[in-house]
Amino acid sequence: MAGDEIVDLCAVAPELPRDTRSLLAAGPRALATAAQAVESGHARLLLSEVLLEAPVQPSKCLAVGINYLDHIAETGREKPDFPLFFNKQISCINGPYAPIHLPKVSNVLDYEGELAFVIGRRARHVPKERAHEVIAGYTIMNDVSVRDWQLLAPTMTLGKSFDTHGPFGPWIVSADEIGDPHDLDLRTWVNGELRQESNTRHLLFDCFDQVATLSTVMTLEPGDLISTGTPSGVGAAMMPPALLHAGDVVRVEISGIGHIENTVVAEPDDTATI
């Protein structure tokens, strides 16, 4: 991306991999070639004329709950001593401006504006002080949650993994451009009403803590997506609850990155595949 234009890498550097995950896995030389292609000024398209999809198709999508002090207070939960990770199944991945479904089986739909980051290289047993080395960049995620299904099991995975409930983007901002990922303003609006307003400095377990913990257990792969938790202001915690309905528009904005915006629609009848 360059200003209000994007560069078609397939046209200007056809030797590069055709998807983000493979490009990250190809390593620094491929990324340097991509950067040179962006600077070349060739094969540019207006951002307004393209449809942005999820900027990477991850092999893993992980998230952490109860990770802002103000959100801990509004939920009435105890402050955790260890990050509460859960899976969002990758079939939930969705574009930054695509619709999100109000499920047929629930009307307890909620938003969670979050900073997310993308792993840039294969990594295991990464100490916190080196965690920044394995993060390719940062993005915005709405950890859309179906609250009644979330509570059915302690893993929370079912309520976090409905199809379309992982919109993120609109792009991945490289770590060097972000600077300090723990000083970014985060805001979430629903139908123009500001619902969440915080800063990533209030993360209980920051991005580097999360890399260190996860990489102790599993190998992190290029393109893996980790969402870092949401601040206070979720709909379920409001009095009275202010959950999402068909027609609602949710916008999540993070300084230094941009915004995503998704409209809630009733789950279409044609989602059944049997």
C-alpha cells in the first residue's frame, strides 16, 4: 500500500508468493523485494476501487480474554494470574468491511474491538525480550462473540468461532511503522455511538507476554493471528445490555492502523451445506 493506492505485487513482482502467509514464510529477502515493488510506483490501483479481504489467512487464530483492567472490572471477574487464551476457529475469518452474521441460533451477539498481531516467522520458546522479533505487524480485529454459546463450555471456543465472526484488517501495519504497540488508542462505535475507548497501555498481558507464553507451548507459524483482548464497554456488560441486532454497524479504530467496519445481517438461509 502507498498512500491511497495499493500495489499489485502479482503484476510488478510475479516471482513472489501470491498470498500473505507464504510471503511471510519466504523470509526477509521476499519482503525486501515486496518493499522495492511498492516503491517502484508501478501497477498501482486506487484503494477505493478494490475490495479488501482479510489481509492473511492464518493457520491459527488465538485470542486472550479478560486482558484489560477496566474490562476485568466490568465483568466482575478476578484479575487473572495467567493469560486466558482460547481458539477462534479459522473458518470465522472475515474481511475488514464484510457483513457479520446474527446467528440463527442466538440473538446474544456482541462486539469486542481489539488490537491483533501477525506472526512473521516460525518461532518456539521466544523470551519476552525478543518477542518483537517474530511479530510481522499489527492489525485490528473485532472478536465477535455469541455470549450464550460462549458460556456453554469453559474453553469459550464455540461462542467465539461462528462463521464471519473474525473480521480483521484492513491491512497489516509492519512492526517498524507501528513503533510502540503498547501506546495505541482503541475505539469502538456501534451505529455512531462510542462504546469502547482505551489504550493498549492498559493491557494486562501485553503482546510480548503473549508471544512468550504461546511459543512455550506451540510453534508459532508465519501468518498466525493473535488477538490481544478487549477493553471495557462491551454490549453484554452495559446496563441494560446493548447487544447487536441486524442492521447495526460496528466500527473499530486503532491509531496508527486505521479502522474496520462491519454491518450485522441476519444469517442467510443458504449457509446450510447439506
